[in-house]
Amino acid sequence: MKKRFIFTLLFSAVLTSLAVADIQSPPGHKWNWSRKLSRGLANITYGCSEYLNVWSRSNRSDGAHAAWADTAVEGTKRTLVRLGYGVYEVVTFPCPTYKCTYRPPYSKKEKYDPWWGYQEFSPQVGFISQVDYSRTQSW
């Protein structure tokens, strides 16, 4: 009887430890106050990289003359929007403001329409060594 009790106790302990190890993170774990603060600081610091991003995108699609004019207008607009969102997120980082969460408040249509949507962080200029694929597609 004593052996059966010890076996049952050990079996339930093992089963309980497996059940505790199966806890998954909640869906909104990625959005917290520290990510909001880092996103705001990155938008303030690196928001001016929108000029180079607009230049390369416009130069590739429309040519150098259009890129010059488009960089002056669209690059300035996108840089100021990034700066505004950056200041807003740094000031309000302790509070969940956008729909009672810490998600970014701007439109994330960048995957579908890169001219009007904004990425979560400002664009990275130059070669990205973390990925093994190209950012551009050539035919």
C-alpha cells in the first residue's frame, strides 16, 4: 500500500510539472511599456532615415528627378510624422493609450502600401546582415 501511494504521488508530481511547463505567453505580450518607450526613442532618433528610404524607393520607381522632388515633400512629411509619434510615445509610455494597449497608434498598411503605411520602427538604411534574402526584387 505504501509503495502504491509513493508511486501515485510521484506520478502526480511529474504530471503536474508537465502541465506547468505548457503555459504559453498571452497574445499581447509583445506590446508593453518598454517596447513603446524604445519605439518612441527610435522614431525620434532615426526618423530622419525616411529621407533616404523615400529617395531610394522613388528613384527606383520614377527616376532621379522625381526622387529629388518627392524626397523634399514626402520625406519631410514622413520624418515629421515619425518625430511626432516618437515624442507622443516617449511622453505617454507608462500608460496604455491606443485602444487601451501599448500597440503603435499609426497605420500599419506598410506591407500592402509602402507609401502610406508606417513600419513599427523607422526604416533601416543600408545592408541588413541579419537576413539572408534581398529587400528588392529585380526581374
